[in-house]
Amino acid sequence: MTATATGGRRPAATQAQPAGPDAPLPSATQGPVNIGDAARASGVSAKMVRHYESLGLLGAVARTDSGYRQYSAADIHTLRFIKRARDLGFSMAEIGNLVGLWHDQARASSEVKRVAQQHLIELENRIQAMQDMRRTLQKLVQSCQGDDRPDCPILDNLAGGPGCCG
């Protein structure tokens, strides 16, 4: 056993494991881990772990007699799943749906594909909107003299002035 920074004790094997989302999950023989270790192993902050739990994305998390959360390897696996889904831009509602589908062994993959396809359409729409914004800003920047005069087509456009939007 080794001492933690807060004076508690934990097995040396837990401390020696690499941290981050590529780290191996704790084994059943190591038992559950605290929120800090779960956060490090999953690649999310402890604050986000608590947030995901409050949203119901994690199942009921075990607690010690004194009320401290204890996360299993399955909990950490779920946290990694959530992190990866967030990295792909899924909303919390979509992630909740995907976590439910992931845990449902009787699911149809068509439902998972439908969620992913809908998200892809939303991403493509956002990309198109951002490309439109980029083109507009490029035109405005090119039309602005950027000199000492007060005339500025960028500000005129933002104010909705005459000839701003052509």
C-alpha cells in the first residue's frame, strides 16, 4: 500500500498504472477506484464525471459507507464511451440514447445508425453554415481598407447598413 496525497492508502498497483483513456481498465481484483482515479483512467475531469452521473449517463455508482463514490471498470468504460461520443460532437441527449443502446444487447444496429446519421446531417449543416460565415467574413475583410479613415464596411455590415449584405 502507498499513501495518497490526502493521507489515504491505496494499492501500489493502482498508482503505477498509466493514466488516460488508453490506460487499462482496473481489474476485478483491484476493486473499485475513487473519482480521481476514474477521471484519470477515463480522460475526463472529476467534475464531468459527477455531471455525467447527475444526468443518468452512468448507472448507480457504488458508494463507501462514508459516501465516497467508487467506480468499477465498467463505469470507467462507460466514461470512456461518453468521452469519445463527446469528442465526436454528440449532444448529451444523443449520448444518453447511445449509452442506452450500447447497454441493450437486444438493440437493432439500425437505431444506432439512425442516431449517427442524424448527427452527421447536423454536423454537415453546421459546417455549411460556418463555411458561409467564412465566405462573408472574407468578403468583408477584403472590402475594408483597414486605414485611418472611419469608413468600415465590416461595421456597416454588422449594423445592417445600406449595401451591407450584397
